Amino acid sequence: MKALKFGFSLILLACSCQIFLGCAGKTINENDPKELYEDADEDVKNDRFLLALDKLRVIKSKFSYSSYGALSQLRIGDVYFLQESYPEAASAYETFVELYPKHERAPYALFRAGESFFNDIPSTIARDLRSAESAVASFSLYLRRYPSGEHSIAALDLKKKAYNKLAEKEMEIAEFYIKRKKPASAKSRLEKILNLYTESDLASKARTLMEKLPSE
């Protein structure tokens, strides 16, 4: 039994360590970026994410000036997104947009960067909401560059949801100051909602509260 387990472990090790040799014995031409990319993509489709990342990084490094070098950078973002490693995904997508701003897949990468930031927003407004701010920035950039783009409707929707989350936090703080009879502090928070988060659902409430604030 021990011998069998040892033999099985060796097989697994061989499959994971030999980047350009598939477990089924498929030999990959290390000088063909297309073949390498398709092999890595097959790993992604079969949830072999760590192995796929290793291969994609090799392609990106070895064939950085080829079309598959660019696609590998984009696919790295996809792998991280599938793993729900959203900060890493956002970084990979943003890098793609920076390196290949005119690439046909740049709109997709920019939207995905925003979506990655959005998915990383904490469930409670008590925590750091910088990911919500980053999501708004990415979606705003997408909508400026591609107002009629494939993801424009989704970008608008997610941007508003991120705005709402940010406005919620400011509203909670404003209401805290109102209860403590600190109108000046409350006013600064309500003004922030009206100036920065005008598209949020809380903008009208902020305006109403502003009108009711007593002078200090």
C-alpha cells in the first residue's frame, strides 16, 4: 500500500512540475506561444489555476512582445478573478490596460478591474471602503472611454451600487453627529454626499437633512 501511495505521489509531482508536459503525456512546443497559451487555457478551464498561472507567467515573460504575451497578462487577471483573489485580479487587469490601452480586449479588462474592486467591497460599511472608491474610479473611466461599450449598462449599475455604499458610510457618520448635536460636523459629511456621491440613492435624503440642520 505504501509503495502504491508513493508511486501515485510521484505521478502528481511530475504532472505539476513539468510545466510544458501534460499529465496525459502531451508534449508542448516551448517555442510556440500559441500552443503554450492554449495549454494554459486548458488548465484554467479545468480549474488547475496554480499550474495555469505558472504557465501564463512564463509566456508573458518569454513572449512579452507577442499577442500571446498580452493575452497571458489578461488571462492572469481572469484566473485570479475565478479564484476570488480580487485585489490581485484588479491589479492584473489594470496592468493590461496600462500596457495595451488600444488592445481590443482593453474595454473588457477595464470593466473587469472595476468588477474586481466591487467584489472586494466589505459587506459592512464600518470597514475600509477604498475598494468601493477604486470601483467607482474604474467604472467612471470605462464609461468615459466606452460610453456605448458592451459593459456600459453593467458598469453604470455597479458604479451606482458602489456610490451607495460610500454614501451610506457618510450618512451614518452624519446622523451620528446630528444626534450628538454637532451640526457643523454633520454638514461636512452631508456635503460630501451631495458633492461626490450625487448619483447615490441617499443624495435626496442628504439634501433634506442639510435644510433641517440648525446653525451651531
